[in-house]
Amino acid sequence: MKKVFLRGLSTGLILQIAIGPVFFFLANLALQKSLIDGLFAVAAVTIVDYLYIALAIAGIGKLLEKKKVKKTLGVISSIVLIAFGFYMAINIPETININLTISDPSSNLFKSFISAFLLTISSPLTVLFWTSLFAARSVEYSLNKKELMVFGLSAGLATPLFLSLSIFLITILKTLISPLIVQLANMLVALILIGYGILRIIKIILTNSFK
């Protein structure tokens, strides 16, 4: 069982290297707010990850293999990402004033948690990813149901380990980062979210137009 746990953890850590919009959002949050805000956001991401892992193990991923469901969730989640991006872009002037000083560094744990939670849960197709991963690993390692649960538990553990370490490092280094960099980071994250959302919608449209 220990070997299964380590395999799951190593798999999860490797997957964390493929950073996406959520990582950039958390990094940006750590630059602007407190360490506790960042950790609350990490907790939100971890909860969603484990929710999706549980659903994947339960076999809910099969439902998302239906084309209509997959398309609908894909469009909705993409719109949420775009909305997040526009919200961040619009609020940049309020966060950092013309003199390039951070105007609202105050902690808001609830907002940090909810924002990260909503952003992460806006990609329900992640269940498909976890389902595919577990199916592949269960065949490769000949995992039974109990071992698959241990594998999922350890794979999900990689999320708080990797993200918490990242938040700690960013928090330590942010004293060396000027407000201008924070402003640019805000815009970069906003553009990543908007661009990622638009690309997903385009991909959905093109995929369905050729069928």
C-alpha cells in the first residue's frame, strides 16, 4: 500500500508541473494579499480537486463522456474563466494606483477562498482527466478499488504540497517585487484567463463543426 501511495503522490507532483490558470491566479493572489489568503485559496483548490477525484473514482466521469453534457459544461466553464479575467482586468486600477503603490493589501480570507473555489470548480471536465488517469494507472499497476482510493488520496495530496510551497516562496520574495510587477502580473493573469477561456470555446466550436 505504501508503494501505491508513493506512486500516487509522484504522479500528482508531476501533474502539478503543468501549471495553468489556477496557479497563476494563486500566484497573483499571494503577491497582493497575505500568506493566509494564499493558503485559504490553496485549501479551496484542494477541496475541489478531491471532490473531482472522488467523482472520478465513483465513475461520474462516464456521464461527462456524453457529447451534449461535455459541450455544455465546456462552454459554461469557459465563460466563467473569461468573466474572471475581465473582472480582474477591470479592477487593476483600483488595486494599484497611479503612483504604483498597492492600495488594497488588506486580507480577505472569505473572498480569497471563494474566488479560488469558483475558478477551480469552473472546470468540471477535470473529472474526465482524473477518470482517464485512474483507468490508465489501475491497468498499469493492477490496482483494486481500495488501492485506487489510496492512489487518489495521495495524488490529490500533491496539490496542497506544491501550491503551498509556491505560495510560501512567492510571499517571501514579494518584498523584492515592485508594485509595477504586481500590476503587470494582474494583467497577465487576466489575459491568461480570458485567452484560455476563448481558446476552449473555439476548440469546442471547431470540434463540433467537423462532426
